[in-house]
Amino acid sequence: MNETVKCEAAILIGGKALRMNGIPKFSLKNADGVSYLQLQLQALCSFDRIYLSAAREDQLMMAMELTGEYIRDKDMPIDTNANAPIYGPRLYGVPDGVPDAGPLGGLYSILKAIRGEWVFVTACDMPAISQELPEVLESYLDAENLYDCVVFQDSKGRIHPLCGYYRKSILPVIEEMLVKKDYRMMHLLIHSRCKIIDSVQAGIQDEVFQNVNTVENQKILCICGVKNSGKTTYIEKLVRILVSRGKRVAVIKHDGHDFEGDRPGTDTFRYHEAGAMGTAVFSSRRYMLNVDVKTGADKLVRQFPKADIVLIEGMKQSSFPKIELIRSGISDDISCNRENLKAVVTDLDKDFDGIEKWQFDNMEKIIGIISEGR
């Protein structure tokens, strides 16, 4: 790369995550329990400044929680502490300046924030990027202002606009597109001076461009219903069947009121009663954590990265995929939020506004919904 070309990196972490059941993509973890954000930061370790573009402040707060590091305002100086973590001192938050404009709005905010001319940009749903990838693209950057962006085309001919370098000179094109409400990244490449690099010739495998748009390796389903509808018994039966078929299952129970997280008489219960804000007990095989801190189902789901299926008892008002149990003598109508309601399990002979239904003993139906991820 020409030494006069100053490069920084950016990760677009914003978005509504509608196809991820509301779970931010950057917070998902691989089988080793490493978040996608941390994987990307490791791949971008050669950059001295990394921007995180977020649609909301809470997304930056969650990113801070994942990395364990403070995310600085873009105008704060770089921490030069040589003993600091590999990525911590270099993270800078950039709120999206153009709401609901998708990646184009995030790119616009990033280009307005960078110090130099070029920035390497990727999206948080591409966790497989390697350190080699931006280094390969660097050799195609120019200091003569011939190109506005440099991106890859994979072996199948697909162009990847969210895995490339962008130059400040492209800002007028983006501004014109924003005025027209044309937010498509491919249109940006068409209207700008874009250099497309053949990934095969560059020695880059297609796997690094893998895009995570759905929770393909982990299914999440809420089992809802009013009190005494049989949720616990139903989940217990479902878990036994799934485990017998080789699935790794985790279960999260939501308590709408409060609960005692330990048994009276245990050592940890006594510590908690003495005033400890949290207790933990562990062995070589398992551990149990009891903490007086507010949390959410999305955070708890991330504690089971190796689970194929996460079942949640309750959370009937959430946007997670769900089924509702309606048992005669207990309830006679739907009580949950109908968003993402997949089916009703019932012994009543009635219609529920056309929503799919089946009997309590028909376990193959719910297993089918879980398997298909619908």
C-alpha cells in the first residue's frame, strides 16, 4: 500500500436484527464462546483505530460489555498504552447520523468521522473475515484518486460491498443517494468509481464472505401459556425427545415476578443472605451462577453457544418465535403477543384465527417447527 494512504477500519454493528429474533448479530458466539464482534476485532488487529457504527446507544453499550473495553468518542485521542488489550484502546463509537438508511447510512457516518482518506468497512454478520483479507485489498489502493472504493467478487460472481475499502471521495455519491432515499449498496458501487477484485485470483476463499442472516445453527422457541397450562411438563417431554435424537438443548425459564435463586441451607444461600450481590459454585463438570442483576433472554441465550436448540418457558410478549399452550378449563384463547406466534397446542375444538394448532400429544408437529426454523 502506498504510504501516503492512511487506513482505518470500521464495523457496522447497527440494525434491527429482525431475522435474528431480535438478537444483535455481533453478539452471537461461535462454538468456542467467542462473539462475532471479538472475532472481527481480532482479524482487524493491524489497524490502529476501529470505528463501530451503531444505530442506537444501547448497541454500543452491549459492544462494550462484550469486549470489556471502553468505546471512545471519535474525537478522543488513541490510548498508546503498550500493555492495553489488543483491541480495546482503539475502539471508537460512531452513531448513525441517518436513521433507517441501513448500511449506507452507517457508511456515510463512518466516512464523515475518519481522519484519513480510506477506511476498510465490514458488517457484523461476516464473522469469518481474516486478517489477510484487508491486507490483500490494501495493495489495490491508490493515492492518485483513481477509485472511490475497492471490493471483492467471489468465485460465484457475487460482489460484496460490505467487505471492502471506501474513500472519502465517495461521499457526494452517498449524499445524493440519501436524498433520493436509494439505500442499496450495489447502486453505490454502480454510481461510483469502483474497482472489483477477483477473490480467486487474490487467493481468498469464499468462506470468509459467509454472511449470517438467520440463526441457522441455533433454534430459539418460546413455550408460552397461562399459569397451570402445562408448560413445564410439555417442555420436559420435548427435551427428552430432542436429546434422544442427538440434539443439544438448553432451557431458560422466565419468571414474571421474582424467585429465590438458591436453596435455604446451602453455603451459597448463606453468603447471599449475608449480603453478597452474587454467588457462584462450580465443579469440574458444571457451575451455577446467582447474581442480583437485571438481565434479558437475549443475553441468557448467548450463554449457551453450543446448544442446537434453546427453549424458553414464558416470554409470551416477546418477539421470539413462540407457541402457546391453551388447555380446557384453564384458558380458552390466545394470551401472548401474536408476533411470531407459530402455533397453538390445545385440546379445545375451536379455531384460533387460522393459526396452526395441534393436540398436546402430537410432539412431531413442534419438532417439525423447530427443525424447519419457521
